[in-house]
Amino acid sequence: MKGWWTKFFEVFGKNPLFIFVLSGVLPRLLGLIRISNGLDPQGKSIYLPPFGWFYEYVCKPVSSNLNIGSLLYAICMIFFYWLIVWWMDKKKIYVKV
């Protein structure tokens, strides 16, 4: 019995290899982008990649419990990748080997 809630999982199931590769490649590519994050005690600049900045300034401040910040980060990343494959599904783009 299919319902509206199964659409979330169906979208992931239509491009599983693409989402697996993207989840490994995208953080590495975005790691090449450096966002300034102030200075360390020795006066050297500290830089964060975009996903690191997102965790540090969006997810981590939600709670003093770092586990909750990590959970929020994981949920946001899943939703982010889901949006990409949802768009691909709408455009009927399927990556196959």
C-alpha cells in the first residue's frame, strides 16, 4: 500500500548510486572553498568549508548538547541530498551504470 510518505524513499531509490557518489564528492569539492572563521591564538587565520560553517553556525547553536546539533546537521544533509534527487526525479533524470 503506497502512500504519500513513501515518495521520500522512492526518490532516493531511483538514484541510489548517484546520491552515494554525490555525498562523497560534494563535501570534497566544497572543501576547496574556504570561509574565514577568525584567528587562532597564534594569530593565524582559521578557515571552514561551507558544510563546516553550516554546522558551526546553524546546527551547533541550536542546543548546548552537541548530539542534537549533529542530529540536526545529519537531517539537513539528508534533506539537502533528497532535494537534489527529487529535482532529478521531476526532470526524469536517472543515473544508471
